[in-house]
Amino acid sequence: MQLENLLIEVKDNILYITINRPKNLNALNIKTIVELDEVFEEYMYNDEVKGVIITGAGEKAFVAGADISEFADFTPEQGKTMSENGHDTFDKIENYPIPVVAAINGYALGGGCELSMACHLRVASENAIFGQPEVSLGLIPGYGGTQRLVELIGKGKALELLMTGDSINAALAKELGLVNYVVPQTELMTKSEELLKKIFTKGPVAVSKVVQCVNAHFRGGGYVGDSYHTEVTQFGQCMETEDFTEGTTAFLEKRKADFKGK
Ligand code: COA
């Protein structure tokens, strides 16, 4: 895969994706979204990869938004296509079958905040700044921000941030539930890896089903009616997995489970 704007590396079962446009504070141009989509597609069922960490190059920005210079003269039709494509990619991340952590190393504005919210978990460095400043450009978020921000922090605070375009620091983001952890920048990767490694000890099929069920709550109930029904179905399906047999057997034999993700 030829990548212009992303750096990727696989180490210890983790796929590291670094958005690498530091001169533009890692702003997401369309090519970067396409590359993100390709990388997530490519590694979706790769036995070597059990989890993903996304971060931004440098120490200043995770992603400072969609690339304003690229869409400034877009027509409504081009804008709609840009938003649709971004939604497809971010939905893919949100529904990814293995855990995805955003390691937010600085500005997470506009599309950057939206990208972090599409990930399953968010770890921020102390210097991280979050916001959806699109109204300052006469625009609204186009990569799911009006929806996922409400899901994560509630309607009242989300409306305030979306309507004022205000930015918030990492400490407030944690207080509001926008991020899971805030750590010094030097510990950002270690904390993100620690979270993934804990999840790696659990049944992978079950972890994937947790994501499906939680997402079903926010997405019209998933594929089988309402989201409670999704849980009922997925709960039953767990019992035909080898992971379930291994997990329960290991418990009864008082040993650590050795899950195969099957
Ligand atoms: N799109 C395109 N370029 C961007 C960008 C974006 N979203 N965010 C930053 N950049 C570019 C700047 O234009 C600048 O490029 P230049 O050196 O060629 O002039 C470079 O990145 C550095 O940014 P700069 O503004 O000089 O850094 P700063 O420290 O003064 O300010 C921010 C940092 C994040 C506050 C500021 O860059 C900003 O407000 N960015 C836009 C945020 C935004 O509105 N995002 C939502 C877009 S939908």
C-alpha cells in the first residue's frame, strides 16, 4: 500500500496509525481519509493485529480538522460527497471488530475531534484541546460530530460546544466524558497500549460483540430490531464460540483463559 499521509507500523499485535501532515497540524484532507479507509479495510481481519492506536505526528496536534484549504470553494454537491465519504470511513472505525484507541496528542478540532469520537476509547495528553469550531467557518461538523458528541457528553453541553465553537482542554474533556484518560504526553502511548493489552486478555469475539451491541443503541438497533434484542441475539451467539468454552472452562479449572478469537 502506497501511503502519502499516514505512517503505519505493526508491533506486538498493535497497528499504529500516525496521521503525518505536521506542517498542517495533521489536517485531514480527502486523500488522508481515503488512506485511513484503505488501512482499516486492509487490517480488518489480519491475525497479527488485535488492536489499533491512532495518533498524530508531532507534539502539537492530533488532527486540527478537515483541511480548510481543500474544501473552501466546494459546491454543495462536493460537500455532500465529502461528508458521505467521511461518514463511511468513520463508521468503519466505530464498528471495527477489534479495539481502536485514539491517542490524542494535541489539538483535536473539527474532523480531529470527530475522528477521536469514532474510536472506541480516547486517551488524551494534558495539552490536548477539543472542539467543533465549524460554526466559525459558517459550517457544521460533517463527519458525525453533531451525533457522536451528543452521545458522549449529552445534548446540553454538546449543543453549547457546537453552537459556540468553543474549545475545551483535556481536563474538562475528561470531566465531560469525552475522553477516558488524561496523561502527560510522555505517557500517552504507554497508557493507550496498556488499555489495549488489558482488552487483549479478554475473549476477542465477545469484545467485538460488545462494540456491536453498544453501537446498536445509537444506530436504530442494529440489524435485528431494537438494541436490547441485538444484545439478546449476540449473547446467545457467544455460546457457540470456542472463546466461551475456553473462558468458562478456564474459570472452573482456576486457570487463565487462552482465547483464540473463534
Ligand atoms: N486546515 C488546513 N490547514 C490548517 C488547519 C486546517 N484545519 N489547521 C491548521 N492548519 C495549518 C495552518 O493554516 C498553518 O499553515 P501555514 O503554516 O501554511 O500558515 C499551519 O497549519 C499551522 O497552523 P497555525 O494556525 O499557524 O497554528 P497556531 O498554533 O497558531 O493555531 C490552531 C493552531 C489549531 C488553533 C489553528 O491552526 C486553527 O484554528 N486551525 C483550524 C481549526 C478548525 O477550524 N478546524 C475545523 C476545520 S472544519
